[in-house]
Amino acid sequence: MNEIPLAEARALVARLFEVIDSRDFGALGEVFALDAVYERPGYSPLEGLERLTTFYRDERIIASGAHQVEDVASGEGVVISRGVFTGKSRKGDDLNERFADVYRVEGGKIQRRTTYFFRAAI
């Protein structure tokens, strides 16, 4: 694994959320590897770029909104971000959710993303 420079990590996270928030799902391949895996609560792991695209375009409960990233850190092949998402669901409900993401990055693209939400679970 290679050390990921902080500026590169910040740029990758910024581009990820730019693509997602603008609903430019055809550009997901700019940030995710072809065989990327995305793990998030409430879903089986989403495996592969095609599956990720289907999730974002057709299944995700979010209709619109924006991620505000508060922190980004990087290390040996890993990037971590945390922040808050605010927006609207497809049903019109207000959404306000704190999150943290851990990304495994290879070749400048996300190979694995794991999202954590700040809710009581156990």
C-alpha cells in the first residue's frame, strides 16, 4: 500500500460527493473502481460499479441533498471522512444524517467504501 497524500484524499472525497449530490451517476467510475464494494447499514454489500450505479439511481431513498464534509484523513491506502448529509427523501421527508466513511483506495480510486451512521444500534 502507498501513503495517500492528504490533498489527494480530500480531492477524491470532494469529487465523490460532487458526483453523488449532483446525481451524475454516469461519473461514478471516476471515483470507484470497476469492482468496488460499498458496505452500508441496511443493505447487503453492493459489489461492482454497475450495482453501485443501480443503487444510487434507483434504490437509494434520497431524492436530493448535499454532503458537507467536515474532516478527511489519509494513511496507507486508507482515507476516512466524516460529515453531515442534509436533503429530502423520495417521499419528501427532511433528512439530516451524520456519517463517517472509510475508503480503501487503490490506483486513485475507491476499492471499498464502508459508511457508518450516528444512531443508537445496540
